[in-house]
Amino acid sequence: MAPSTAANSAFMSKDQFLAHWQGHRALSRRVIEAFPEDQLFSFSVGGMRPFGELAGEMLRMAAPTAEGAATGKWVEYAQPVPSTKQGLLERWDEDTKRIDAAWVKVTEERLQERDVAFGVYDDFVYRNVLYVIDNEIHHRAQGYVYLRALGVEPPPFWER
């Protein structure tokens, strides 16, 4: 195979990266929707946290990470996490808009910079964002286990 002449080209553009991230978020939103309201914040398997709590963790991480990637200011999520399914879904949609708004300000160069996210995660900005995506995938998988244990068919994981 001949070497690439575009040695500095990216694997994907920042817009493709955002679309990938938002695809995962759309699927996680459908997992939240699939939960019976009375089980979202109470049902667990094997001592793991209920999915409502896991979804709250995803909320606390996503928009602040996009905003930190854009500005270099890593501000913790200040709002309380909703305690109802409808509240989670509404906040999810609000934060999706926050991510989109912040992402416009992120440059491809910024993604390659090192930064310390939230005073803890010293890494390249793109890897800090990937950590948030990986964390969401991990917790969404727990949600799939919970839904199956409840006898609820989860949304197809490949439909993002």
C-alpha cells in the first residue's frame, strides 16, 4: 500500500466527531425513554446504580466537557439532576443544544491540545471527549442489561 500524501489529515473532521457523539447521545436518550418510569431510579442489578443515576452522571459530564473543549474552562455541572424520566429527557435535549453550541467554537487544533479537564484529566482534549463518550457507552450497556432484566426490549444498539 502506498503511503498517504495527506500525512496531517484527520481520521475524521470535528463535525463528523460531533455527529458520532450525538449519535451515541440519541441512542442513550432512547434507552432512557424505554425505561418504565417506576424503575428508572430504583431498579438495579448486582449492586450497580439505577439507570436514572447513570443517566444523571452522563448529564453531568457531557455538556461541561464540550464547553471545556471549546473554552478551556472546565466548569462542573451546576444544576441538580432531574429525578423524573420527563425531567431527564428535557435536560438531555437542553444539553444536546449546549453541546452543539459549544462545538461550533472548538477548533481542530484545540482538539489536539493538552488540557487538564476538571482539574483531574490531563490529556489531549479529543481524548477527554472520548472518555465521556466511552463512559456513556459503558453506562448505556448497563441500561441494556437492566431493560432486558425487566423484560423490556432495548433499542437496537446500532441505530445511532
